[in-house]
Amino acid sequence: MTKTKNAVHRCAWADNDPLMQDYHDEEWGVPERDGRALWEALMLDGFQAGLSWLTILRKREAFRKAFRNFDPKKVARMGEGDIERLLQNEGIIRSRAKIEATINGARIYMAMADAGEDFSAYVWKMAGGNPIQNSGPVPAKTELSEEISAALKKRGFKFVGPVIVYAWMQAVGIVNDHSPDCFRRKTV
């Protein structure tokens, strides 16, 4: 837990960079119920695998532009030409496997929607419907992240291991892991 010059207490991980501070203060841990936004966050967390979240944040707008504002309908229609174009885009992480996983993830998202399944309802139901208030040490993964990971993998999603899924659960407010003294703890 750190204290800034303005006497604002926030989670220690967020105090080293202004972009991380803004992300922490405005987005991280806020319960997200929009299925498209949940899917976008999951795809970005997949791109983070092996990298820092700050790297992804710095490239997030480039990712949004490259992936057509993460509109699943548009991303699902991307093909080999788009993949080749994205592999040349210096603004994003140029990993063929992660790019293909995002396009495939859009196709899965759309198949769910076409079958009448709402992505938000699907993941929130597994989490019990309400944000989980974690009061202990922050784990790298939990039984629930393992369960959600397995369910997503069964559907065909990639880069959704239990550690990535737990980081995503924290980011989208499925679990509240703000430090006990963080000013955002009670507001989310």
C-alpha cells in the first residue's frame, strides 16, 4: 500500500506509473457486466501472457484500432490477410498465436451469441453473480479461476489459463482484490 503526495492510498502495484494509476483508479476491479467489454478484457489479458500489464495498457489503443474496436462480429470475419497485416503492426504484440486466438475468440463469442448465450451471463453465473470480496492474500489463481479457465478452454478459447483468468477476474471486478487500505476497495 502506498501513499501519494495527495494522501491517496492505492494498491502498491499502481503507484509507479501515471497510466497504471489512472487504470487502477478508474477501471481495475470495477464490476463489468457488458459481454463485449468482458471479452475484450479477456483477449487483452491473453496478449499479456509473458509480458507486463503496463505494456498492454500502453498499446491498448493500438490494439483497439487493429482489432476493429474489439467488435466480435468484425474480428470474427478476419482472415489470413488480416493476420499478416497484424503481424506487421508495430503498435501491438505481434504474436501469430495470440492474434489467431483473438480471432478464434471472436468466433466463439459470436457462436455463443448466435445460440442465445450471453457472454456476461455465462461468466458471471460461474462466479456466483456478484463480485467476490477477497480479504486474504492475493493469489495467482483460485479454484474458481481454474473452473472458468477449464470452461473457456472447453469452448475453444486460447490463452485462458487459470493465472490469466484470475488476472482478468480482478481487472473486470469479478473479484475485488484492492488492498484493504486502498481508496477503491469499498467503492468497487
